[in-house]
Amino acid sequence: MNAEGPYCRSAGEDPGENPSPEELKTFLRSARTIAVVGLSSNTGRPSYFVSSYMQEVGYKIFPVNPEEREVLGEKAYARLEDLPQRVDIVDVFRRPEFLSGIVDSAIRIGARMVWMQDDLRDDAAAARARQAGLLVVQDDCLYRVHRRLLR
């Protein structure tokens, strides 16, 4: 496997207003919990690969997918609002048309960051999240960024 991983595209164009590498490094060092919206038990899916890696490096994963009961040994939840505790990061693996509602839920539950994986972007939702005090990453891979900054 290369450093980019099999499920993340290569680093490319600037995704815009994402936090600086130093801000991300500091945040990722302090974060402990990640709600993964769209996490699948299918081991061939990017959500599984990225979440498995994040779990291996010490993060507590909360799968959020109404079609799953358990993923990576963790109980799955139907919605962000069903989580048993506040989370640091809401990592999104859903189609772009779902981003707005997911971001609004992340704001409601008091998440500290919304992370939209590769090819996911909703500038209006990102602006709402930033206005509410959340850090926002759009169109980037959590696995790739973590490996680059902290490994």
C-alpha cells in the first residue's frame, strides 16, 4: 500500500478554506472520538478502510449508518443525534446532497469538527459550521492527512 492508501486520491488542488496543516495537527492530537457517517461493514469501502486506520491509531469510532448494527466492533447508530456522547469529529462518507443535513446535525450535537472526505464539498454548509464554531475540512481524506501530519 502506498502512503496515500488505496482509497484516497492523491493530494491535488487546494480545497479552499481548510485549516492549515499546523491547525489540523494540533486538532488531531487533541481529538479522541470520530462519528463516521456512512461507515459500512463492507471491508472494500473507503469508509471502512479509513475508519479502521483511525481506530488502529487510537481514536474511538462511532459508526453512523441506519443499515448497520455493528462495524469494526462498535455499535452503529442511525443518526448523529443518537450517539451516546459528544464527538470531536464528524467524518462524512455520504453523497454531496446529504452534506447540508449532516452538517446541521453535527452543529446540533456539539461536534468540534466536520470532515468531508474526498470529492465532498458544500460551501454553504461549511460556512454554517464555521459560524457555529466548528472546524471544517472539505474535499480531503482524513487517513491521508493524518498519515502526512502525525505518522
